Amino acid sequence: MRYATLALLATVAAGAATMISPTPAAAYDYPYCAQGRGVGIPGECSYQTYAQCMASASGRGLYCNVNPRAALNQQPRGRVYRGY
């Protein structure tokens, strides 16, 4: 009974450690998403280039678009000119 309790406790601890550990970068951080019927919005956002996205979308009835989450997190480019 003691060994069964220790084994159960070790299994629960290993499962908790797996759930709590940090995960790799999320897929939605990539700049391009394959979107379309059955995929939803923003879609499969796991493509670093537009060509990768188009190759994956080919034959699946999907199209590629810019990831809205990645687009909103970009810093503005250039200088801001104010007319005052």
C-alpha cells in the first residue's frame, strides 16, 4: 500500500510539473495566418513567411493573411511628424 501511494504521488507530481512548466513560443506570434472555412479567425498562425503560408494553404481551400495579433504588437516605423 505504501509503494502504491508513493507511485501515485510521483505520478501526480510529474503531471503537475508538466502542466506548470513554460511552453515554447505560441503559434500566434508568427506574422502570417492560413484562414478559411473550418479554421476560424485568426486561423493557423504558424508561418514565418507568406510563401510558407501559401504552400500550406494550397489545395485546402484556405487563404493567407497577416496575423492581427502580430500586426498590432509591432512598433511604428519612421518618425512621427506633427503639424503644429
